[in-house]
Amino acid sequence: MGSLPLDASLRPLDPEAFAGDSRPVVDFLAEYYRDVDKFPVRAAGLEPGRLRKLLPEAAPEHGEPMEDVLEDVRRDILPGLTHWQSPSFFAFFPMNASAAGFAGEMLSAGLNVVPFVWAASPAAAELESVVVDWMGTLLGLPQRLLFSGGGGGVLQGSTCEAVVCTLAAERDRALHRLGHESIMKLVFYASDQTHVTFQKGARLVGIPPSNFRVIQTTPASGYGLTADAVRCRPRRRPRPGAAVPLRHGALTSALSTDPEYHKNVGTDGTGKPAAIDYKDWQISLSRRFRAIKLWVVLRRYGTVGLRAHIRRHVTAAKWFERTMAADERFEVVVARKFSLVCFRLRARFVGDDTVDELNRELLAAMNASGRAFMTHFVVDGKFVIRLAVGGAMTEMRHVVDVWDLLQASADHVLRRYQL
């Protein structure tokens, strides 16, 4: 039986090839960010399957120059993107990016270590505990929740992962007390405004949908969860100790696995591990060197720079809210929180269904223009538009521009309905 010939010229980590491939990519991205506000935030008329029609059915047999790859990105990929880094992207949750973040991402990918246990990459594991404490301090967490105070934390890959890990830890802590046969007795409570990832997480850790209880919120509380609403839900008082704050010990108890080939070589001589194994703080075994990216961002911008960045967005959202309040055609559905404004058209002398249709058309018109992109949600049966200010390149002029677009789009929609 023969063997396939190897391409002896292929050296995937050749330093010169890395430098040669990286330079055009950096130049491409720099050009992209210079021109990103010239692109439609999301192109109109896109349909599923567009890209498959443009690309070959099979991977190329032979390698191609990076310049050719980037040309295909420019021609085929960019026109089909929603440009999350556009300064006029106000949808979902703006994915903040930065030059320092890119540099940190390059370091993470370039060093390419997998610090799932301390021995697998000691400095990577230890850097995470440092930056987690830095972030905890910036958020004003009490000392007991930091590594330096006997607590600790972990950088998860997504909010969904963090929710699942938290729920798994709380489930196991409760079942340790009640017995594992009592899993069907566990009930999770959440408000009707809780993110869907919480309900998804409950299902993933084995809690049936019938045991997921939704607590209704009201406009009077700004759709926030109140103590009275929580007290009215359970009809009996919890047993003492049932609401103890979750500590990392519960997390590692739920997620820890310790086969011989994963055991650390470093101990303090007493058999007690002297290091942190982050595999026991998350769902997956392997993990990226995320800490270095956060470390680079904090080092490059400092806490003063990051605070100023956040405050600039909050100030812009405050301006938008004040300006909208002065236009009687609109209503702010719930008071602004940080840099999120929730609003809708309120047309007089028409029913709720018509008002919802007006707002659907208003949102569609703004998004179709390519000048901005926003999303919606439904609360109390009302169709509500969200403006989330938070893009790294978003300036006050972009918020003013989206207000001008909103007014023009509202004029057009209301004329159609003769309102």
C-alpha cells in the first residue's frame, strides 16, 4: 500500500511566511476600518445561499497567494456582511473592538497555548487570575470574591457558557443537600425580561421547562425584578442556607474531572494543588489564551481611557433620549439604562395593532437605508425598537445622524398611513 506524496515546501509556521502573510492582512483591515462607514451597515436584498453560489464547490488543490484570498474577501465576503464595527451599528449588543484588542488577539493566536491546567502553560493560567482580579476590582466587587481574597473567577468564551456553568454549579449544590433523585423538584425563577440564555441553560442542565417559572414585571418598576414580585412567587420561605452566595468551590465541584494524565505536576507539598486548573471552571476541556487579550487592552488604554470610552457612549444615549422626549410622535418605553434607549412611535387615534405595524415599518425603513442598523423586542405586547450605543468607532455625529434618519423615516411612514 503506497503513501501520498508530501509537499516538502509546506512550512505552516515559517517565520518569514508569517510576516509576509500578516502584512497584507493588517493593511487590508486598516483600509477596511478607514472606509467602514462608507459601507451599508447591512446590505439590502441579501438572500440565504448567496455565498455558496460564488465560491467553488471544493477546496483548492494547491495553495494560493494571500493577496488572492483577500481579493475574494473584498469581492465576495464584505458585501454579504452586517458590519458590526460600523459606527452606525446600533443593534443587538455592539461588539467592541480595538487596535489593542487586535494586537492581543494576534498574541493569543500566535503563542497558541492551551492553558487548561496550570502545567500546560503556567504563565497563561496565572495571567488569567491576575486580570480577573483587576476586572473584579474595577467593578467594585468585594475582596472575598477575588482570588486575592479566597474567591476567584474565569474568562468564559460566551455568556451562554457562563450561564450554563453557574446553573450547573447551583444545581449540584442543591442536589448535594437534597439528594440527586430530587432533580425534578428543582425550580428556577427568572423575570420575563431575563435573557433567553438563562432558560436555555436551565434545559441544558436538566431542568424541565415546567420547572422554569417566569415572574412578571411591570412598567411601574421599569420592567425590573422587584422584591415584592419575588416574595409573591414562592409560597413558602426557603430553608436557612438555601440562598448562600455561590462560590467557586461549587463551580469546580460541578465541573471538575481529574484523570491521571491531566493532573498537575505542581503542588505545595501537602497534596493540595498550588495552582488553578481552569478546565474545572468551564464546560470544555481546552481553552484559548484569552487573558492576554484582556491584559493588552487594559495595559494599552488604562482604566481612565476605558471609563472615558464608556461615558462617551452614555452621554450620546442621554442626548438621544432627551431629544426624542421633545418629539411628541415618539415615546421612550422604559427609562434609558447606560447607553440603551428603547422607544417607539406612538400614533394617536389608532389601535395597538396599527401602532405595532407602524413601528415595524419604521424599523424596516431605517435598516433598508443602509445608514443604520437596529433591532427590536416585544414587551407587554408592544413592538419596541432598541438603540444600543456602544460601537468602538461610534461618535456623537453618528447618533445625530441616526436621529435625523429616524425623523425622516417616521415622516414617510406616517404619511403612508395619513397620520
